[in-house]
Amino acid sequence: KHMLGTGRGNPVHGKVLFAQKCATCHTLFGEGNKVGPELTGTERKNADFLITSIVDPSAVIRNEYVAYVVTTNNGRLLTGLMAEATPKTVTLLDSKNVRTTVSREDIDELKPSPESLMPEKILDDLDEQQIRDLLSYVQGDGPVIAAQSSAAKQGTSPAAVRARLKVCLVSGSLEYNSDESLAAFQKFLEENYHVKCFRAFRRTDDDLPGLDNLESCDVMLLFTRRLTISGEQLERIKKYCRSGKPIVGVRTASHAFQNWLELDKEILGGNYKGHYGAGTTTRVQIREAAKKHPILTGFEPFTSPGSLYRNSGLSEDAEVLLTGSIPGHQEPVAWTRLHQGARIFYTSLGHPDDFKNDNFRRLLVNALFWTTKRDIPSRAVP
């Protein structure tokens, strides 16, 4: 730590070093892999925390990053994070971001390791200036480095560059292919709007890594279904939801966590009671009293192939924007409310084909900007 105070680091050089030394396992500012913790939302500006984590990576290992050691019947030794566990197989993710699946019948021993996957002495081949460069990038505002240079040439304020909307995509709805839908939506957002997305995607029903991104993002887009996360991960979700920060909920967010079903009424203002039978398309219409709401800017009614959710009896402060109809039934399918002063938007739409519909994507884009109290973009802005 004393060495850091003897000179200044160059974050441009540090970014190159990060790609060489860290990005195989860690993501920072949307770049890198997700073997280890996402760094953007961690305590990276706390020098003591950062240095301890690098010098002694095994000192504190969060539960979701505990490594496991597998010894097979033929003596093969494998070490990695538990990427997936089924009754028949175990899949490990090693420090090189390589997945290996082993049949449980072939496993002689499976046990947690007291040592982190992150190697010790990772800085030993760097000189003092290189270490300062690396840490200046990790602790800084990385994405702004190149953007500020470009902005200066174009006469754009650096402050405007920093105003990029940061969205945390929380995914875990296997029934509706949320990973695929949100990955495509992320690409659409980042290519067309001033948005940067960060991911917290389901690994198993009780493991949702990446939730530390919630600390640094402007808004959470929640699309999970009956996950059973607990401990620190569930507390991160509850802390975010109850802290007065904006939320955009999609489809199964009304029953996002099986062990916290209260989220629907307490936070989203909903009253999910199942859904009508599949096979009948849902006619989505704008509620007359809400047609001037900013979220509906540029939105046109459409037909969704998804089943209609039963959601009558919303919270008293919910403002219904859209309704969905099938023969003989009509239900609210999109609404807003305030919770702890934060703007909340929820829609029970979210079938995989909805994400391919321009009007549904427009609805979500508008919701992300509205909940964060930003101007609704009139068109896509590269």
C-alpha cells in the first residue's frame, strides 16, 4: 500500500494489464469473464480490501465462489467452481473458464477446497509502476478513458459520457428462456441506446452470481422464476428492493423467488394468481387513461403469444398502463407504482417472441429510462 503512494498509475496501461492478468476470471466494466466475482460493483475503491483480496485471495471466499475438488475413480483430479450439479452429473468451471462435466458414477470424492481458485503471487512478475497502473484502472472509471478522448474530439462533455445508463439484468426463468432473451436485449440496448448492461444470470436454482452489480447499477431488470437463493444472495436482492431503487420486472418476476413470494405484493404491487391456459394469444391494449404516460411513448398495441396472467387486485397505488385480453377475460399486464420513493414498473408480458417484437422492446426501453427519471429517448441513439 505504501508503494501505491509513491507514484501515479496510468489507467490506460492498467487496462492492458487487466486483460492479461485478471480478465480470464473477472469482469470489470462489462469486459472479461465470470469465473470469479464481478469487480465493477465490489469495494474496489477500498485500497485495503482490494490489496488483501489480491495478496491473500483465500483469506475470505464468498460461498458462491468456493472451489470444489473432484477425484475420479481412475485418479483424475479436477478443481473448479460448481457451475452446475444434477442428480447424475457435476460440472466444474476452472480458472481458465473451461467447463468439465463428470458423471457422479465416476466420482470417488467431491469436497470443497479451502483455497481460492485465484492464484497467489499474481503480481510478482510486475514492477511497481505496473502495479500502480493496474490498480489505477481497477479503482477508476475504466469505460470513460477512451470515451473521454473521443468526446473531446467531438466537443462532447465528459460528464455526458459518464451518464450512460447502467442496467443490471437479473435472469433465471428457464421456462421462458430468459438468458437468451436478455442477452439479445442487452445487445439491442447497447447498440442502440446510451446504456451499459451488467449480468446476474442463474447458475442453478439456488445460485445467482453477479448480484454485486446491483450496487453500482442504476436500475434492476428482474426476470427470474421461483429461484431458491438464500443467504447473502437473497439479502442482496432484498436490500436492493427495499432501498428505494428503481425496478423493471418482467413476466415471472411476480414469483421470482420461491422463498420470497412476498416480493410480488410488497415491491411490485401485483397479485399473481397463476395464468389462464396456454394456446390462446393475448391481445395487448393501452388503457385509455394511461395513453399519455411516458412509458407508452412510441408504443403500439400488439398480440402476444404468451398466456395471460391472473393479476386482479393490484395495490391501490398501482397505475395500470396496459391490459391483456383473451376471450371472456381481461387482466392488467403492465403497471407502475412507487415503493420507498422509487419508480417500479412491471409487465406480465415476456414470452420469448415478445422480445422479438419492436413494441415490447420499446416498452422495456421506455420503462428503464422512466424508472431512472431520465428523458425517454425519442429514437435509438448509437
